[in-house]
Amino acid sequence: MNEVLLSLKQQLAHIAALIPDKENVLYFDYPLHLNVGDLLIYAGTEQFFQDYGIHIRLRRCLQAFDIEEAQKYVNKGTTILCHGGGNFGDLYPSIHRLREELVRRFPENRIIVLPQTAYFSDQAAMERSAAIFARHQDCHLFARDDKTLQIMMNFSSKVRLSPDMAHQLYGCLAQKNSQPGQRAVEKTLYFLRKDIEASQLEKEIQSALSAGDEVKDWQDILSQGDMRRELLYSRLSRLANKFRLAWLKDWINNSWYSYSMALIERCRQVFVAYDSVVTSRLHGHIFSCLLGVPNRVCDNSYGKNTGYYRQWTKDIDYVSLYEKE
């Protein structure tokens, strides 16, 4: 076992300690979309629930979220959990509005925002959101890096650093074979962002690659069938919301979780086929660490990856920052 990764997993126990009644918990905004990094967080969160004996009375994705439905499940001792990730801020406003709605509606209940990276492109938007959160007296925020911690201190007096929820998967995923490979030349996967968080560095890396070098992002591992499945489940979730079909929402919960685990296994098989990974995806980095694949980390557009590396993973002996050659 890697002692650094084991320690990161064990640090998530601080979150479990904040849940007084583990039979009375609600969990919102699990990711019904095809960002595999978010699915790794989701899988780690569900593993966390299992490992700490936490019973979720209601779990809903963004597409199936209904504040009136949530109200029926909330009582005096209910703890409300919000999914972790990198969407605390104004880059993904619909998700952040969900959290604000929970904070407004349930001022007497403990609310825990699982480990997040925060980023606001607009100072006024940050101040407006902070004012909403600051009125809640029992809102606990977990920050994945120090920069996020400083932002979140405007939102709550109950802020703490924490590694990502995906670390709960350590020891649960089949590792890369540690035996030396037989290849004459090391095979490297360049796992680089192609979305709104992509940076100039990624373009520079790609322009310097040789013809045989392989560049992928999550969507390159996914299929048209996966996209159709996501679209179907999203539409069904909205339909279930419109007609208040709780049984259909629950079926989607279970079915999407099983499908997510199959997608993670497909991605695992891709990653372990390489000798090393260069990545600008935070969960390309975390996933590589969990699988025992040597990896080098380069940044996204707002510093999320190097912040995480310096805070949590820099002491793993097969991890380093990417340096331009």
C-alpha cells in the first residue's frame, strides 16, 4: 500500500464524523453526465457511504432535483450532503444555484459541501453567493486546496481542507501490474482537457508531440452509445420531475450508478495500458495515482491541478509536475 494514498483516504473520516445520525442523510447533485472525473468522485462518495455505514434516504441528480420533494424528507436531525468536485462558483451556475437553494430553504439543518475547488470569474457574483451561505449557521465546506479555502472562508466559518472523495476508492480498483514492461519505448498517454477549463499549456504540449503520441480526453474513451444513454437518463429524470415520479428517479439512481462503475472500469483498462500519463485533468492525475500509473501533472486554466498536487499528492514517489522540455 502507498502510505500517502492511504493517508488521503483516511482523512475523509473527518467528514463522516460530522454526520451525527448516519441513518438520516440526503445526498444531492450526484453527476448524471459523462465527465468521468465527476463519476470517480461519485463512485468514491458511494464507497464512502458504504465504508462508514451512512444510509442515504434520498439521492437526486441535478436533473431530478425538486426542492419540494426534498422538503418532505428533511426533519430536525437530517444532514444534507452536496456532491463534491470542481464546480463551486460561477463556471457552472445551475449546480451552484442548487446549493444556494438548499442553504436558503434549510437553515436549521447541517449542510455539508463535500470537497470542492472554488472559482469565481466575477467578484460581485462571489460576494452575492457568500452572503447567502454566510446566513446559514451550520454549513460545513470542504476545500481541496488552500486557494479554495481562502475563498470559502467568505462563505462560512466552518471550512476545512480535505482531499477529493475519489480517494475513498484507494484499494478498491485493480492496480497496474508493477512488473517492468516489455516495450522498447515507453508508452505515454497525454490525457489533456478539451473543454472550457483547457489552458494554453495544453495547446503547447500537443503542438510539440510526435505523430505517434496519443492524446485523449474522457470523451475519446466514451462512445455514441454512452452519450445516448446519458441523454435518455437526463430526459427521464426531467420527465420524472415533471410528473413527480419518485420511483422512476430511484430507478435512474441505481441504473446510472451501475453504468458509471462500468464506465470507470473501461477507463481503468485504458490507463493501465500505458507506462505513464501526462495530464491536465485533475482526475486523470488522481485516477493514475489510484491505479499506480506514473504521471506528470500540468494545469487547467485556473490553477486547480497544481494547487491539488502541492496540497496532497506531491509526496507520491511516481508523481511530478509537468515541465516543458
